[in-house]
Amino acid sequence: MIEIEGLEKRYGDLVAVDNIQLRAEPGRIFGLLGPNGAGKSTTIGCVSGLITPSAGRVRVLGHDVASDGRAARASLGVVPQELALYEDLSARENLAFWASAYGLRGPERARRVTEVLESMGLADRAKEPIKKFSGGMKRRLNFGCAVVHRPKVLLLDEPTVGVDPQSRVRILDLVREQVEAGTCVLYTTHYMEEAETLCDELAIIDHGRIIAQGTLPELRGILGEMDVLRLGGRFDPDAVRTALVGMAGVEIAALDEENVRLAVEAASTKLPALFAAMAQAGAEVRETTLTQPNLESLFIKLTGKELRE
Amino acid sequence: MRYFAAAAKKDLARIAKDPIALLTWVGIPIVLGGLMTLVSSGGGGSSPTAQLVVTDLDDSLLSGFLVGAFGQGPLAEMVEVEQLELEPGRARVDAGDVSAQLVIPAGFGAALLAETPTALELITNPAQRILPGILEESLSMLSEAAFYVHRVFGDQLRDLTQGMDAEAGPSSAEVARISVAIRDSIERLQGTLFPPVLSLASTTRSVEDEQDDLEWTFGILLLPSVLFMALFFVAQGLSEDLWVEREQGTLRRAAIAPAPFAQFLLGKLGAGAVVFAGVTAVGLFVGCSWHGLPLSRLPACVLWAALSGLVLQLLLLTMQSLASTRRAGSILTNVALFPLLMIGGGFLPLEALPDGMAAIGSWTPNGWAMIQLKEVLLYGRTGLAFGGAIVVQLAIGALLFLVTHARLSRSFLQA
């Protein structure tokens, strides 16, 4: 279990993480969803003990990371965003070394290394230097190094960034296997689909603050049944705002001279009225996209910007 | 401590998988040392000698003295004299077989005694430049010497020459008279040439003095320099691994593992110790065998050199940890490495440096360590002073380790 209370990390005037509160349970995946630079990796760094928080408390299985760091770290497995492997060593040597770092010795270590090699699908190339591996194979080994000591808590910091679709599916399966074994997982991503399909509970983070938190149905509840309508073209923002204000079930999420984003209730029934209002405002609409409610539309509703921006 | 062993094993495996790097670290000092030895010893071959053909057309006592002078003292090592007639001698010069031909004209001795002008003819080999130059200079010095000898012993030489020219040679009475005259001249000059300002000082020589007098060749003195140059390059290469580990993310992963990070760092030093000891053992074994130094001193030398290598590695690790980028780290360590090598006797033995520079160099980390190594390697001194030096090295190493560990834990990892 991971408990985070009032976590804060400042770098001078910059607030990287601002009053984060969350609780991740065993056998469940807690997702931290947010754009790049939102504070996800800083949060992971504070949980792993690599970064010293400016304020707040982090506990892993009841062990305070600040005051009882060694016990807390012993229960943790961390899959970093970037690869953390010795390129000139073999997969077996890498796994054996990291197993030693987590206290595994002798036959137990050898047995566990073999198990992980097999579960990662790397057993047949265990003795090759990993610099000969493909990117996907390295990603799997990177994951293997984090779970070789059977951690009770697993931190994954955007483990699928830059990974081919096949390896991504394999990594997500490996995460689910860990959860089925009772592991508590804290998973950061900026891929909305990944968070929706994988996570049991989610916190949406932006500028270091959690702006929404809950299970997927709970988050959808915040959004209601509103669709997201994106319009591209040339707009007079003031005229568009005047034309749309007062339309029932329509909220302006973002508006500038080239883009309009709207949260619209039952958008398909309102499209004719919307286009008429836009025409009246002198808008020149060249592109229209209608999206069903999802985490991204929630993010847009809450922040006025897209998740990948 | 099992994690320390695993970390050391891991780093040794990584070093072993990049043998080119290790060979480069060790190879550069060996090549430089070899070249410097060759330059200083002239390649180890015999010194070149000038071949001089002498044609003595005078055949007098004084011309005989002149020819004989080339076979005396240091000139004898530089000049090989062969007496030939005029034409065969000229033919040897023309064929390029000899450096020069000296022709002593008839009447040379008489002219010298009469103080009338005379000329020696030196025909040089145009294909050679240095050796004929040496002969010309030597001949000029001999002419100067002849002038002063004539000033002092002119009368006696004249008498002796006349006596020699007589059919029966000089009588015993003449020889005695000339000898007494020469002795009188020397006694007269003694007050001028040998003023009684010289005093005899009596000192008792110690064993150390006698050992100091042992003739160490340049090659022997250069051996510790080459060794420390290699240790410095190896230490530099090993210290850069900090950046490799940081860039490939393994340093962070090590920092968040429950095993103490200090053991991870100690593992690096453990691997370094093995490399330092290996390089030192092989280098000193070859060096001692080559120069005939006792192999019984090897264990102490290897211990000291490996310990010194570790301290150099820690010094450079500390510098790397202070840098903000890999490039800055490289510049910082290079800025320290090359001046330290230069002034600390890494490129040339301290004995070959100017006194002031050698005095400063003896206080540099490598210079001081090298002096201690020479004490053991050349003189076999492994007593209390050697033990004290080990304690000092360990204390410096411990201090540097603490600084490096603190830097890595706080700033370097979180940057």
C-alpha cells in the first residue's frame, strides 16, 4: 500500500508537486494521468526515496520513506521512464546484479533470475549483451529488473513511452500479472487509453496538483454525459462567445481565433443549432471533431487543454 | 558486504568486456615511456665515434704528442685515429669511409718551438656534419693547449727536442737537467695554480649515502613515472564511469535499492583495486626483470601502487561528482590530470625536473606517492615510514570517499 499525504516538492520558486494526497491499495492499479511536466515523475521520485520532498509524508507498506527508507525501499520495485540497464552486460548478469541489490543470494537468486527471464520471454537470449537487444526486449528486461525481487509495491513511470504496440501489450500484461499476484501498482502515464483500460483508480494531475481523482465511473460522473466538440477554422472569439452563451447544455472549454472546444450535452442533437449560431457569429468552420466522453474530455473540461499538449 | 562483492564483480565484468579501453589507458604511458627512454639513451647503442686519418709529414716529437693527444682522456672515446700516408688518407676521405684527414705539415714541431706560423690541414668528409665538427673543435682546443704548454715549458721542450734529434739521443745529465727545470717550473706555478685554499674534509659515509651513489639509469627512474601515468589514466577512465552509470539510469536504480549506496560505490573501488593491482604487478614485474631490480620488493610495491591508484580514482571521482555535466567533468579532471602528471614526475622522473619544480612536485598526490614507491622499489625501505605512508593514504582515501558519497547522494543523482 502507498499512502501519500500533503506531498509537496519545490525547486526554488517552481512548485513541481503541490499538496498531493492519494492512497494506492494492494492488488489494484492506481494511475497518475497527466501531461508531460505535470509532476508525475517527481511524485514517483518522492515515493521511491530518490527525491526528498519539501513537505508531506509518503508511506510504503506503513514504512515512512523519509525515516524508514531502507525498509520502504525493500518492498518497492521501480520501472523508470528511461531504461536503467547495463548495456554491456547480458540479461542474466543484469538481473543477477539487481537481484543482489535487493538482497537475493545464491540458488534463490539464480532460480528467480531464470523465472524472470522466462516470464519476460528472454530466456533464449539470456547470455547476450543487451546492446544487441531490440527496444522492446530492453523494455521487458527493464521491467524484469524491477520485479526480480518480487516487490509488494510497484512503481511504473510511463513504462510504455516509445515502445512498439506489441511490446506495449506485453508490458501491460506483465503489469496485470503483478496485480493478480497482489502487488500494489502506482502507474503514471499520459496515454489516456492506457489509463482507461488498465487502472482501477485514477488521479488526473496538472501543474503538480491533482485536479480530479476516483474510479473511472466516478470520473465520468464528473464529466456527465457531455461530448467534446472541436471546431477548427477562423473565429472571432468575442462573437462566438456571445453567440453560444445561453445555449442550454453547451460549455466553452477553450476558445481562440483558430480553435473552439466545447463540452456539449447530447451533441448530435444540437449540431444544427450550434452551426447556425457559429455562422451567425461570422465563424468559418473548416474542421469538426466530435468525441464521446472519456478521460481526455474530462481533462479538457477541467484544464481547457488537451492531455498531450 | 555481499552487495559490495556483487557490485565489484559487475564492474569488473564491464571492464573486461571493453579491453580496448584498458589497453589504451595502459598502452599510452608505455609508449610514451619507451619513447622517452629511447630518446634519453640514444636507442641504447654505442656512441658514434669520429674516424680520423692522420698524415704526419713532420714526424717529430711534438707532432707525435699531437697525434697521441687524440688517444688520451675523453677524446679517446670520441675519436678513432688511423695513421696513413697523404694519398691513401685522401682516398679514404673521398670514399666517405672516414670523418676527416689531419695533415701535419713538415717542420710543424720546429715552427711551434720557434713560434713561427704554421698550419695544420683538416680535410673533412662533406657527407658528415656532426663528427667532423667535433674533430675541428677538438683540434682547436689542442692548439690552444699547445700554445700554453709552450709558454710554460718552451725551453725544456726545445732542449728535449734537440736532444731527441741528436744521433745518440739526450744524455742522462740532459734528461736530469730538463726534469729538474720542469719540476722548478711546476713549483713556481704551484702558488698560482694551486693556492692553498683547498682543505681536506673528513666525513663518515652512511649506508644510505652509498646507496644514493648507486647509478640509477634513466630507464629505472622512469619506471615509476610510467607506472603512475598508467595509474592516472586508468583512474581517469574509471572515474568517467560515473557519468556512464548516470546516463544509462543505473546510478538512480542503485540509489533506490535497499542495499547501501556506499557499497555500490565501494564496489567501483573494489573493481578499480583489482585493475590497479593487475596493471602494477605486470608493469613492475616486467620493469624489475628488465632492469635487474629485486623481485622480492614487488608485493609491497604492488600494495602501495594499488592503494595510490585508488586514491587517485577517488580524487577524480570527487571531481566528476562536482561537475554539472559530463563534458565539465572531463574538462575538470583533465585540467587536474595533466599538470599533476607533468609536475608530479609522471612524464619525466622528478630527478630530471628542475629543483624548484621537483620540490613542488614532491607534494602533489602522485609525486608524493611515487617517491614512496621509489623508496620501496629502489631501496627496499618498508619500515615504519612506509607504514605511516599507508595510513596517510588510507586517511586521504576515506576523506575523499565521504565527499564523493555525499555529492552523489545529494546533488549528482537528483540533478
